[in-house]
Amino acid sequence: PLSGVQQTHLTTPACVVVIDTLDECEREEDIRAILQLLTQNKDMRPVSLQVFITSRLQLYIRLSFKQILNRTY
């Protein structure tokens, strides 16, 4: 839905998404999918997307972040 936003001002609108307790997803595959989808939107225009993620320190989550290309986190 954010990709359909029309820019009506000279400035780029910002959108902040908060994902709380990422570690509480039932499947590790879901966590990997969420993180991968978020990296695909890093250059989205006309909206500046910022994501704040909270989680307990879990090895599989740390490894998922390390697999993100170009370290965009």
C-alpha cells in the first residue's frame, strides 16, 4: 500500500513501522521472510520507510540479520 502513496509536497513523507517482539513469531521462516521483505523496501519512494524492531536476543534472528545483503539494517 505504501508504494501507491502520491507525493503531494516537496518533502518525502515518512512512515515508521514498529514490529514488537519479533521473536514471538511461531516459525523462524516467518521471521526470515519479514526481514527479507523489509530490505526490499529500503529505497521505496515517495515514502521514507523506517522500521523499529524489538526482540529478545535469539541466535536465528541474529543470523537472519547477517544474511541481509549490503547490511541495510
